[in-house]
Amino acid sequence: MSGLEAHLTQGPTTLCRAWAILRRDGVRLGFTDHDQDLTFEGITFKASSGVTAKALQQSTGLSVDNSEAFGALSSTALSEPDILAGRYDGAEVIAWLVNWVDPSVRYVQFRGALGEIERAGGSFRAELRGLAERLNQPQGRVYQRQCAAVLGDASCRVDLQQPLFHAERMIEDVQDGRIFRFDVFNSFSDRWFEGGRFRVQSGAGAGLSGVIKNDRVSGSARTIELWQRFSVEPAVGDTVMIEAGCDKTATSCRLKFANFLNFRGFPHMPGEDWLMAYPSRDSRNDGGSLQ
């Protein structure tokens, strides 16, 4: 910051703003409001991208810092298919104040993530959410009968790479971007994949995933229906990874996944009928088991 402070105190300045978008799939995009491209941090910041940002709203304390970025949808920068596919959801955003004569003299003004993205008339508007936004997320565990873990995460510990819990297939038939039919696919029992993930591995929709609503076997054929259609529809011949589903009950955890030791629920918690129970002359009141 000392180099930038010295530049600011000298009178006339050569400053511009630059910001980078770091997607979760590893793609790194840079933009600047300068009239020429800049390069630093291993990123080329494009001057002709058509993307701009409003003034950053920053405050002290733990309040959330929010701003907006907006611009035209461009095939060389932000493309509408990528936004529809959700490839920018939750992407990291970093904004700098830069001396364009010497880009090594710069200061990070904002660091956060992309929030809601709106599209209209060939342009977009994206909300920028500061790091304090994470403090708004609920923390702790919920006292409930069902498991609170996500299948395959660090708490669950089920290895979804085991052959029993996933299948890699080529799409044979697709309808409305959410119903997929396979002619010979009965090596897993009926409804085995319900509640699981349907991940696209190749094609235009590579990297997208959806949650499986229905999984039905009829003879040797199988039909898998998702809760929501893909924004970029996978094509016949694309490769998909289909993962087993979990209904988060203790029975499925024990019998389907043999993972009851890692169950993150409270299956023996009393129900509302027990909590509302009261003594009665007609029932046995000896302090023994109710079962």
C-alpha cells in the first residue's frame, strides 16, 4: 500500500480499476476500466470486455459489503450459456485499484463472491457479496431424526467412487433436458439413484449436475428423471456420472451404505406423540419400556 500512497500524494495520478472473476472450475477472467489491457497476478485484464462495476460500498464492522457489476454479454468475456449453466454461481471476485503505468503498485479494494445474476436484453447485472456474507450462514447441527450430512462429504465419509455407488454412462435418449432413458441399465436395483447426483462429464453441459427425482427400472431399461431441467441440455453421446441417492434415514445408512457409525442424525429421538403423552389409569405405569 505504501507505493500507492506515495503515488496518490504526488498530485496527478494514473489510476484505474481492475477486477478478476475466479470460477470454481478453474477459469480466471480479468476486466479493467482502463483503455488498454493490464497483466498481473497471472491474469490478463481486458479493457474491451464491456464489463464495468459500480462504486464499492464498504463499511467497518461485520456488516455485509455489497456492490454490483454489470455489462454486455460477450462471447469473449461473459457468455449467456455459461451464466445459464451456473458456471459463475459463487465465483470469487477480487477488485484492485491499480496504477496502470506500474501495475505492481496496486491495492485490493474488494474481495468476495458473485451473488444473484440477472439477464435482460443481451446484458447482465451481478450482485457482488463481501466476505462478511458468510457470517449470515446458519451454523451448528439441527436436532432431527434424518442425517444432516451430505452423502460423500467429510462427515458422511462414504466413498462414492466405489463401483456400488456410481455408474458412468453415455446418454442414449434425453427429453426436455431432465428425463434420460437407457436401454440396458438394470445392474442397480429400482430407485437406487433417487436423491443422488446426475453429473455431466462431457459435451456443452460439462460440469453441470442435477438432483435425481425418479429412478425406475423396467425390464432391462432404466428411466432417470431430474427435479429440474438442465439450462444447457446434454446431447446424446455425452458422458454422465450417476451417483447413488440417500434418503438420509438411519435404515438406508445402515443397510444401503453400511455407514451407520457416521450417521449424523438422531434416529431415536421421541416423537410429538410421546412428548404430549400423559398418565392414564388404563395404561401400564410401571416405568418399563413402552415397546
